[in-house]
Amino acid sequence: MGKKLIYVILAICLAMAGILIAIIMSEPVANAGGIAHPQIPAMQVGGDGQARLEHIGGLAFMFQTLLLILIICLSMLGVSERYRSKDFIIYMSGTALFSLFCWWMMWSEHRQFMASGETGYFMGFPIATAWQMYGTWLGAIPLILIYSLGFRKYIYTEQDEKDFNKLLEEQNQKPEQ
């Protein structure tokens, strides 16, 4: 699985590079960087949100999707191949699905707002922004739990510690030259 994972990471990175190139080459949008605020001269206001995403919206969605999957793959790469058990793969897959769900909710709520011009509010923020504020860190919590609770099972087992201490003892017993 080790080499396969590296190839998956490479494929994701190449796809992300392709998406960035496509975004760079897309049609420019008038006032994409904002326009002058009508009452406050030093402030900018956003232009037409629908127009800004017309050519790159799907690409931006795919880029973020690939980025979230890349984070999971890189986290898996950080675990020794011998500890990538079926349970570990299931935990990481669940984490990926949860992160992608949070991203989908943020994206779909934003698109719904742009289409209708109306939004609800959750804990003081428009719903899409609430998914951004709360969902982004909420999607990372499973990774933190897997690392914290599974540290002795996936990262640094008791056998690893014994082997390391044995290596230190052998090193300390060598005569200095």
C-alpha cells in the first residue's frame, strides 16, 4: 500500500496543478476584485458572486475537495506502513467523508445564498459562513482524535519504544573512539 499511496498523492497533486492552470487560464470577470464602496471610499465591496464563480466555481470546488483528500493521504503517509490496519483505513476514510461533508455543506449553502439572496443564521453567522467557521475545525477533530487516542497503536507503539531504548543502550555501550 505504501507505493500506491505515494502514487495517489502524486495524482492528487498533478490534478490540483491542472486545476490551478485551468483557473489561471479561465475568462476574467469584471470587478472580480471588488468595486468601490458607495459610502466608504477606502473600502471595497464584492462584485457579482455568481459571475465570479461562473467559470471557476466547479474548479474551485474540485480543488478544495482534492486538498481535503490530500490532507488525509499525507496523514496516512505519516503512519508506518505496518500500522496501516483495516481499522486505521476505515477511521481515515470516515474522517475524509466527514471533512468532505462539511465542505459540501459550506459550498451548497453558499450556492443557495447566491441563487436566492436569502440565508438563515447559525450561532451568529450566515449558514455558509457558519459551516466555514465551525465545520472547518470540526472536520479536523477526527484526525486529532485518531492521532491522540491511537498514538500507541498507530504512531509509536510500546514495541517501538522498546526497540528505541534497546538501540540507545547499544549506542551507549559502544566504546568512544
